[in-house]
Amino acid sequence: MKETETFKMDIDTLLKDLEVDPNLGLRDVDVEKRRNEYGDNALEKKKGETLFAKFFNQFKNFMVIILLVAALVSGLLGEFKDTIIISIVVIINAILGLIQENKAEKSLEALKNMTTPLAKVTRNGTLLQVKSTELVPGDIINLESGDYVPADGRILEESSLRIEESALTGESVAVDKTIEAPVGDRVPLGDRRNMVYSTSMVTHGRGKIVVTNTGMNTEIGKIAKMLEGESKLKTPLQVKLEDLGRYLGILALSVCAVIFLLGYYQGRPLLEMFMLAVSLAVAAIPEGLPAIVTIVLSLGVQRMIKKNAIVKRLPAVETLGTASIICSDKTGTLTENKMTVTKLYTYDEKTEAIGNELNSNESKKLTLEIALLCNDSTITEEKGEKKEIGDPTEIALVVLAYQYGMFKKSMEESKPRVNEIPFDSDRKLMSTIHKEASGLRVYTKGAPDVLLERCNYLLINNEVKELTAEVRDKIRAANQNMANDALRVLAFAYKTIESNPANPTSDTLENDLIFVGLMGMIDPPREEVKMAVKKCRAAGIRPIMITGDYKLTAITIAKKLGILDEKTTAIEGRELDDLSDEELASNVDKYSVYARVSPEHKVRIVKAWQANDKTVAMTGDGVNDAPSLKAANIGCAMGITGTDVSKEAADIVLTDDNFSTIVAAVEEGRNIYENIKKSIHYLLSCNIGEIVALFIALLINIPSPLIPIHILWINLVTDSLPALSLGVDPPEADIMSKKPRISGESIFAEGLGIFIVLRGIIIGLVALLAFYSGWSNSVEIGRTMAFLTLAFSQFANSLSVRSLDKSLLKIGVFSNKRLIGAIVISASLMFSVLLIPFFRSAFELALLNFNQWLLVFIYSLIPFVFGELLKKLLKSKTVKAI
């Protein structure tokens, strides 16, 4: 519908035009019809590049251009064989690059599709959660604090509804919404207070809207039409590797220039030296490394999705490997998120276990009634399955009431809610006003220590009496006893009022209350979290619990999970307030448990650890958790209980709200980084080997052991499949037994730099030795032996680089089957060049006898044996890491 019509229309007229009953919502048949008409509620994606354009882009690489120039020069000088072979190599390389790019794009696109938010919609008279992309005009949506508005709509009901629309209107202050239509026709977008807009965020209150526009017809959709495509995201590691590539390029070109000038000085043919220098420059630079890194990262992200962790931003994958602190909420993350009420306290009946009959106790009945009505959660049945929607604590209250035959829908019909003050994490209370036969009654629930201060009276034996200091102490003792049993305790109170206030506030509504009872509930620790905490400690990662629960409750759970030990202690939010930021940073390692904290405290805790050079992962689910999620190095939002705001602010979304998922993600992040290092190790050591072989041959003035075609072919065969297979190497068994990697640490740390150089030198020397062994027969045989030795030694090298400190036998020869397959395919390509007469002639190779093959085999194993021995030397501290 046109926006100029919807904001000023009479609501009844609008609903009639949209053909929807606000209480029942749309029927399934209406939804299907409108989805066919309007399509998905999503912004149109920009058209991607065609396959041909992507293929053409592969030739824009600087080194590829050099190869094409070399092919052209060869053709002009009559060396058509070189022109043909160089062209074939370039085309094959472009095809491989295209395949890699498509894989990376598909992986990232699948990742984006996993982050589709949900919307609470009424259809067929039932409240459901559906993907926001499935919404259509006419849908009835329920909004509450923390939700992103999924589509443009007109407000039908609201209670203290406030929405932040800065992304659309530029107004930084949240806007108070109303049902009333603005006066006038030419009302600016920001002044249409009776409308809500897609992508804006609910910061306070709740409301009900009818969807008027979806997809590209929304206000944000109109803006999207005017925007150009977004830039591709590059991780810090990719940026580092691109810089490394440039430095290597300059170095390689310098070496190649020296080789060319040296060959010219020795009187070698200019064309031969030009082609050799060009081929060597192309071989020396691992131009495929950025593509390999992208694929490794995206495949890692896909594996994380299978482990219930959706990584929204690729840099988070790298950061995970450096995580040294994991700050986790207790409820639902460390525990099962299935709160169950186990104890109920009223002053006249004292504390008793759930399961007894209600009898005629008015206090107990009223406590259940308040728990059921002062509650935003619902339990519905869909296709024979119960569906729980809402906060786990509130759901536990609804479940308890159901056990006693009290049902929310019928209760709300007899005592409808007419006003409310939504729950707020700062005041720790929620109040609702209900219309009853006897008048209006306020129902309030919240933290016992807060609520008890608001009460002046007590319901006992069906009578209202004054709440004395002695009685207060007994209630506090009951509360403390429940907390000592690791129960989360809620208090319940009520009062009657004469009229419904237009704008209820805590000061006017939540005082002079009548205390009714307490309920104690428990959310048991997840069994798998105990093992995850143990794994964290072995990995040098400190698990921290942050919760709004009481200190004793938090300590009990933390001890059961192994988070709290004799070396650390717990601290409450009010104690944090007494510490300056500097004092907290100096003492932060003393605390493993933070209890009764507010969202603001979370930011301070994150910054305190960061001030100690720690990489912090932080979990959160509420609107007010967004600042701490952003402040943390890795923000982890809850996928089940998390609000849209927290998910938007986070780097990772945990689809199962489980602490062990964070640990699994850290393990995956470490493995991804290690695998990228393995690919770099392999590529650079092999490239150094090629340079060493040619450079030494020129220095000692012997024929070149390789011709340009050999170098280009080896580069093509060895730098693709084996390098990519190393990128998906399974994690080493002790990867979570090592300390976290230091943020900003060089990728060549832990001995990798010296390994690369030494391995490269050995590969180059054995290739030169192979050439020398065959040269006595003929230059052609010598080059054939060098050609095969250089390739096969690199294949053997790929097996050895899988670990810097463990032998291949220890990690398992066949533990990476993809690498074995890559070696088999690459080796087959090498054999095909030698055994097929046409290619053997084109590559100027010769058939070898048994003794020559035996030497090739022995020489090819030397770098592998050297690498395995070097590991032992490094491990015994004989060789120091650089």
C-alpha cells in the first residue's frame, strides 16, 4: 500500500482494506496468496557478476599479465610451443581460480541466509514465530523490547512503545509511538508516530502492528534501490597476506632480475633467460594464497554452523583463535534454559515443594494467578506439538499454573490486561493492570529484595495485614534459604486501584503493595558444559560467569561446573560500583563469578580484561547487552532467547544458547588459523626451493635444471589441490591443550619462519642434486629428474608440514584423506606429462631407467625426512623459534 495512505487512514478502514481481523490474523490461504503477489519480505539482491565476467577477472592478476606478455613475446619470436603451453597453464589457473571464487561466494551466501530473524505473528488465531522473510501485508505482528521491526506497519496497540529509527530518519533519540494519526497530509517520515518501519528497533514497551508494506516497498527498501553494491569483507589475516604477497612479489622480481642479468652476463640466450625469469617470478609468488584463505575461512564457517555457531563476520574466525577469556551468562548458556519451579512460599503455609494440592489457600492461588497474568510468555500447540514462546523464567511460571489447572488464555479472558509497566533490568520489576469483576488490580512480580521494599502489607490466611519488620526478616530468610539451594527466586505482590492511569510509572504504581508469596526455580547446569569448562582450562582459557542472580546461587552453579575454585572468588554488582576502572583492571583476575550485575557492568568487565591484554568473548541476549557484545573482541548472541538487537551487535550467534558451543567455535577458530599457517608453510617453502635450485645453478654456471615450462607446470600442479587440502586438515589432538595465540602475533612465529627457509633450501638442493645425477647422461635426463624430484618432494613436504612439532606417524598418515587424494591427482598429472609422448616432447622430458627412478624417489624423500628431524630438534630446544 502507499505510505501516504496508511499513516492517515482510519484503522478500521485500513484493516478492512487489508482484509484482516486483528485478533485472528491472516488465514494460511491468504498468506500463500499474498506471498505469490508480493514475494519475500526481503531487499532485492544486486545482480552478481556473470560467469564470463568472473572468468575474465582471473586475468587481471599482475603475475598473470606478465605470463601473457611472455606468451606473446614467445609467439612473436617463433617459439609457438612456449606460447601454447603458457596459454594452457594460464587458462587452467583461471578455471581453478573461478572454482575457488564460486565456492567462497556460495559459502558466504549460505552464511547470510542463516541469519534471517524471526517475527511473532498471529495467524489463524494463534501466535506463531515465523521467518521475517515470510511476512506479507496484513500480517498482525507482536513487538516487544529488543525486537527489530520486520516490516513497515501501522500501530494497532501499544504500551509505552518506544522505537529507535536513526538508521532511517537520522533521529538519534528513540521515538514514542502512539495509535493516534498525525494531523495533516504532508507529515515528515519521522513525525508519523503511528507507524513503524522495517529495520528500526524497539527499545521499550510493547505493541501490536498490522503490516502495510514488505520488501522493496518498505521505506528502507526505497533507500536500498538508490544504493550501490556493498564492498567485499576482508579479514585482517587476508589483508596481512596481501601485504605479504606484495613484499614477496618485490623480492621475487628482484631475484629474477638478478638471475636474468647473471644469465645475460654468462652469455646465455636472452629469450631463455627472459622466460626463465618470468616463470620463476610467477612461481615464487603464492598468488593463490588469498583465495585459499577465503575458502578455508568460509568452509570453517560452514563447519561452525553445523556445530550451532553462526559466524556473522569473518574476522571473528581469526579472533576466536586468540580467545583467552570467555565471559558467559549463566541462564540458558551454562544451564539447560528449562527453568522449573520447585518451591513455593507463602507466609501462612511457609515453604513447600511443588506438587501438593492447592486446597483453599488464597495466598497460594493468588501467587499462581499473579505468575500467570503478569507474564508475557505463551504456550501454544502446533501440529500436536507444544511451542513455548517467551522468557524461560516466565514459561516456567505458565507451566506451573497449567499443572494446577490454571490456563492463561481463559484467565486473560476473564481478567484482561488493560495496562502495564514492562520488565526493566534496572528496576527488576514487571507490573500489569487487570480488569476484574471487583475493579482494577495491579499484579507485580520481580526480584524479592526489590519488591519487598515496595510492600507495606501482607496477605495471610485470606486477610491483609501490615508487613512488620519481623515478618520482613522471615520472608528474607525464606528467600535466602531458597537461594542457598541455587534456586532463582521471584516475589509476587498485588494491590487494587480505583482508575487506570494514562501513563503508569514505577513510582506511582509499584508501591504500597501487598506481599503474597515467593517461588523458587532452578535451571540445572548443562552436563556438556562441565567438560567444556575443563577443556577451556586445559586450553589456557579462563571461563567467567556473569549473571543477574544472587551471589550464593551463582557460586553454587559455578562450583558445580568447575568455574569457581579456591583461587578465585565471586563479586556482586554493588561491590563493582565501589571499584574504579583502574582498581577493577588490577584485580579482575581474582573474580570468576559476577553476580547481581547490570548490563553496564558487563562493559566494565570486558574492558578490565582487555586492559590486561586479554582477548575476551562475551555472551548476551538482551537489548542492554549490545554495548558489551560490541565492546568484546568476540560478541556471542543467543540464538534462541536473544533479541534481534543483541544478534545484530554480535559477531557470532549461538543457535543452541550453549556455552560448549563457544568452546567448540574457539577450537574451530584455532584449527582454521593453524591450517592457514600450514598452507603458507607449504607454498612458501616450495617456492623458495624453486628459486634456490635455479639461482645456485646460475652461480656455479651449469645448465639450468629446469626450463620455464617445468616451473609453470609444477606451480600449477603443486600449488592448488595440496595447498587447499591442507586448509581443511583435521585439528591436532592437543590443539585445545595449548595456550591461546597472542593477538597480533606474526604468522611466522613458533619456528614457522625458520622451518620455511630451511625446508625451501633443502627442496632446492635435492632438485639440483637430481639434475646433477642425470646430467652425466644428458641435460634432458637431468632436467627430467630435477622436474620429477622437485614436484614429488613438494608432495612429500605437504605431509610433513601438517604439524610443527609432531611426526606424521603420530598425527596419522591417512587422517587427512583429502590431502592424500590431492597428492594422488597431482602425481597423476605429473606422470601424464612424462608418459604421454606428445606432452613429453613438449616439456622436453626423457624416459628414465630403474636406477634413475630410484634416485628420484630417494631425493624426493630427503626434504620430508629433514622436516621430521627438524621437528625433533625444535622440540628439544636445539633450534629456537623465530
